[in-house]
Amino acid sequence: MTVAMAMIVMKRILKTFLPGGQVVTLLSLFALAGCQQPAAEFWDVQGGGHRFDELQGQPLVVNYWATWCAPCIQEIPELNAFAEEQAGKVAVWGVNYDEPVGEEQARQVAKMKITFPVFRDNPSQALGVEVPQVLPTTLVFDAQGKLLATLVGPQTRETLLQVLPAE
């Protein structure tokens, strides 16, 4: 049962038994304590938990980058714009090739001025792909999670749209 559904059910029950609903909020919180969200399968650099099924139903672009990689630095503004333009149609995620930990992750994302989400941990095993040996590398998956292309070098809106399935 979702949290929203539990709230609706609890409010209806309480209105039936407690005219005026004086303790609706308190009892609703107790009821919600038993609701469980599906466990996160991966996390972003900001600490948000996610599931791969959240990404299904739309293509996924995964970009491997590093702060020392000049072509990576060159392509990030293009990827930021692409992610914003395609929001809700294509999921764009980044992976820091160097895999720093803790606050260093967020610091490097800020240094690169990346505005799309970045995986906290390398997702290559979960995605069923090898870790790239050349940077930047961009992986493009279809809406069902099938790898469509491995693109090496800086990408643009045009090169990504050439690989992505037409709407």
C-alpha cells in the first residue's frame, strides 16, 4: 500500500469513528509507520535512493566522466542542456569514473557544474556493462534497458538524438 493510499484509508476510518477528526494527523502518522517503500537499489551523490524500475519506460543515457578529462569538461554543458530539454522523456545520469567517496563526490559534481543526477556508485554491474576504458564514454539504453550504443568522446544533443529511438 502506498503512503498516499494509507492516508486516505486512515482519514476515512477516523472520520467514521471520530467526528471532527481531532486526532487524525497523529493516528495517520502511526498508521504510516507500517507502510514500507521498496528498498533502494542505488543512490545518487546527494544521498537519494532510487530503483532501476523508476528509470524504465524511458531511454537512459549514462555518461562516464572525470574532473581531469578535458573532453568530459567540454561535453558537460551540452549534457546538462540535453537533460533539461529531455526531462520526462529521457533519463540522463552521470558516473564519476574516479569513484570518490563522501563529500568529495558532491564537490567534484559541483566543480563540473553537472545539473543531472550522478550515481554514487558505479552502476556498470547492475546495468550489465563493462566499465569504460576511455573517457568520456556515454551509454545509451532503450526504454526496456537494452544497450543501444556505446559512444566514445564528447557527445552533443544531435549525436544522442541520432542513437535514441524516435518518439
